[in-house]
Amino acid sequence: CSSDLLPNTKLIIPWQLEKFQPRLAAAKVNRPTAEYHLTCLPVLVQFVLASGTGAEQVTYLDCDMQVYHRLDDVFREIGTNSIAIVARPLSPPIGELAVRGTYNTGWLTFRNDDHARKCLERWRDHCLTWCHDPEKDDHFAKQTYVDDWPTQFSGVKVIGHPGVNLAP
């Protein structure tokens, strides 16, 4: 399915994700809708990478992201790294959100390589097991699972561009 206004856009419907990853359908039954949507993110990225489009990488941006300039500098910074994440600013009042993880999942880039696929598989499994709001036992939704990526996976780039992730 595509739009005449956005001819290079392909609509992905939740049932397609559930068919791709059957455990997602079970999560849909045992979670509120918002938490189900949080759980979908790693499955969505895996689906796009596995879709056969030949995509070299996938970048996910939260729907509330605002972009004021071209992103060329950010993608140059990411370079050939397998995974790119953004640190959460810890200055007040944002510092109060630190309990929600060191990194903000509002921007995530995954290259279509073994390192990123391994990371996505583990993140998917964590989210399918537990992905809830509010915080519980040092976990918050899909975000706190990202905290150990720089030490657990090769090719992780923490984006340092000063214009990325300025707001909570």
C-alpha cells in the first residue's frame, strides 16, 4: 500500500508485524494499547530490515521529533557504525527523567548488519517479555534496555551532535 502523495512510502499494518513476529500478538493481548505500541518498535525495525528492500540502514524517529535542519551532519557522524543512539540530557529539569534510562529511544539507527541484528533480537526479546509504563524494578518501557548497548554490542555510536535530543 502506498500513497500518491508519498510514492516511496509503504504502509506497515500491525497484523503484518504480528505475522512476522507471532509473540507480538500475545503481547497485544496482555498489555494496554500504549504499551503494545512501545513493544512494537524493535519488531518494526527488524521487519523493515528483513523486508527485502535492500535498505542499508533504518532510522527510527519518534513522532514528536522536530527537525529544523538537514540531517547530513548527523548521518556523517554515525558513519559506518552498526547502531546509533542518543544520550538523554541530564541537566535540569530533564535530569529527573534519568530513571527512564541513559539513552532516549526517540532516535535510533540500525545498519543492516550482524551487530545491529543481534542487538535488535535481544531488545525485541526484552520488550516482548516486559515493556511497561510506569517504571518498575529499574526498567521503563523500551528505553532502559538500551543502557548497556555501548558495552554489549560492537559498532554502537552515541550521537554527539549538539542539535540532537535537545528536549525531553
